[in-house]
Amino acid sequence: MSTSTNSSFDIAMDDLRLQYLSSLSEREEALYDFLMKLAMGILVQSDFELAAEVAHNLAGTGTTYGLPDITDRATELEDYLGQSAPIDLEHVKTLTENLLDTCSAARSRNVPVRPSTAAPSVKEVMVQPPTKPLINARVMIVDDDKNAQDILRQLLGQSANCSVFSSADDAYAAIEAVNPHLILLDDKMPGSMSGYELLQRIKSERRFAGIEVIMITAVDEPKSVLRSLSAGAADYIVKPFDPNVVGRKLRLRMNRLSQSILLVEDDDSTLNMLLNKFRSKGYPCSFARDGVQALEILKTNPPSLVVLDRMMPGLDGLALLQMIRQFPSLRSLPVVMLSAKRLDKDIQVGLEQGATDYVVKPFNIDELVLRCEKLLGEQGERATH
């Protein structure tokens, strides 16, 4: 990696931090207005809601931009305004003033800002520039906070085409037109629909099958994490986040979009388990329930790897494997054979016929995925040499 590449990327991240610091003045103005109304005794419910929204956004982005003090003070205010117990207005005033002082100090220091030991600053951690796209990956970023939008777009870089939406309602209306591979979704946003409700709709409508959703939100209650994962989220990332960790996750998922998997299995329960697992990891999957159908897919749209059941009606797995190895373009295609035949001689026959790996049923799905990922990694390395 060249020094100039690193330098240009660092400059981009510094620019983002400057934009973030600039945006603080607008949020400070909203908080000053809140304090003025508090002093005049004319606060209404919508004022508290606006202050909580400002605090929520600052809590979710401060540490990400290398400003952990902002996250800490904003979290204190958001948590206090969100409690069910009666609110002490004098304490609200103190918390709001503390947050304003912290924002003002951050702006006056400008950059560089002293990083937290718990969460590195953006410039320090973002030493790897985004990879170039392997395919035309489409990502929807759904978040009402522009600072969150900016950092996610920067982390994806050239590895995806990004569409940005500030509400779940707008995103839902645009899903079919965008046809995304991945949606990065906040939970608490303005509008009639929360991020979680959008997740539920996506996972319940067949027309959106195959679209993966990663929740990226400041809502960190265990019950919220659990319900999102149970509803079908592929991952749950809590704001503020470490850009280095999240950047690696997103780039890995973008890379996986170029590695398709063909699942050949006649048992519906096994097929559904395989589909759900591989898709949740970010791999595009096609499937066939018999060898003849699989052969057609292999001829017209060869995958990166095949998971092949050995015993199927009609053209069984061994016969299909023999035919695959007769095509010059498919001779190096990784094929993982699944079979209930577990004797050494059965495994030997499968490997002799051209299976790259042989997995005995019943199998551990996580182990199978790891073995497939190892083969896909080896295939990628060969392609780059």
C-alpha cells in the first residue's frame, strides 16, 4: 500500500472530523434554545423530545469521531430525559450545560483531538483504505444523523454504491428501486416506522428475500439486541463504534458478495438451514433440489463453491460431481460433499471422484461454514497470483 494512498485516506477522515465539529454548533444552538425555554418555564413535551434526540445523536457519534467526552455527556443527558421517574429540571439544566461545555471545548481544540484509550480516534485506526469493489454492491444507509451517514459511507469507500435515507419510511418506499444487497439500519428515527419495524417488514416479505440487514444503533439494551437478531438482523452494532472494527466487518461482507455459493440438497429442512446460515454471513446463494437442475445452474452461472448432497433422486451427487470435473472451467471449483455415508471407504470414494472436502451428516453448521470459508479464501488467493 502506497504512502500517498494512506495520506489521501487520512485527509478524507480528517475532513469528516472537521465537518462533525462544524455540525456541533447547530446542535449546541438547539440545546441553548432548550435551556432558554427551561429558564422561562415554557418547556413543552416536544422540547424534551428534541433535546433527547440531539443527545441521542451526539451519544452515538462522539466516540466514533474520537470525541469520547461528548458521548459520555450526551449519554448522561439522554438517559436522564428517558427515565420514567419524575425529572428534576435543575439536574436537566446541569446535564445540558455540561454537554454544551464539552461540545464547545471540542470545537475550540479543533483537530487533532486527544483520543480515548477505550476507543481510538478515526485518524489513528483508519490506516487501511477501503478496497476497490469486487462487484457492483449496493448498500442502503438508513440513519437520520448526517455524521453517522458520512462515517459509514467513508468506511464503505469504493467497495459499494451507497444510497442514503433519513427515515425508515423513505427507505421502505425505495427498497425495490435500489434493490440493495445490504441495509445498514438505525433504530430510532423520525417518521411512522422505527428501524426495527422496517427490519420486520423486510424479513416478512418474500420480495425482499436475500437482502441482509445490519442494525447500527445507539440502542444497546440486551432485549433490543435479541429481538433484532431474532427478527433476522445479520448483525447488531452499537453506537458509538470503533471505525476500524466496523470497517473490517463491512469490507469483509462486501468481499463475500463476489463469492456465490450453490447449495444442492433435496431435503427442505437442511436446505433452508444452509440458505439462512450462508446468507446471514453475506454470501449470495442459489440452490437446486436435484442434480439436473444444479447442472443447468453450473453451466449458465458458475458459483464460487458448491455444497453438494451425495444422495439425491435421479442424478445423485457422485454422478453430478463426475460431470462437473469433466468441464475444464469447473475442474478447480471447490465442491464440499455432504453425506450420511460415514465409512472410510465412502469418504475415500467421494474424494477420489473429485470432492474438495467431505462432511458427514449430521453436521455442525458452523463448522461447515468455516470449512467452506477456508476453501473460498484459498480460491481467492489463487486468483490473485
